[in-house]
Amino acid sequence: CLLQFLSYLSACDRLLKQGYEEGQVEEAMEMFQYSEKKAAEFLRLLAQFNDMGFQQNEIKEVLLLCENQREKALEELMMK
């Protein structure tokens, strides 16, 4: 249990060092059952779509539904 917690903290630290906000990092880690790889991809796409002008709550919803598949998620966002 302690090792899992330390692993979680290191993953969060690495994501924070990439410039993501703490709240977003924690939320992404929880959403993807503490998978750093999936959380990192989610945060990268979230930032990318945010820069394109899409609403953050819509982006989150679509990315979850599309399982972080960029093209599929972008298509969904553009149809909204």
C-alpha cells in the first residue's frame, strides 16, 4: 500500500513538472485509476483542445467517452 502511494506521488510529481495544474493532475490520475500514461495523454489532449477553444467540461466528457483517442474526440467536439 505504501509503495502504491509513493508511486502515485511520483507520477503526480512528474506530471506537475510538465506544467499541468495540481487539481487537473489529481483528477486525471483518479479518472484513469492511477495510470500515469493514460492520465498524461488525457492532460495533453485536454490542453490541446482547450487551446483550440473548446469548453473544458465538454473536452473531459468526450475524452472519457473516446478513451483518449484524439481523432475520435476531435470529431465529437466539432459536432457539438
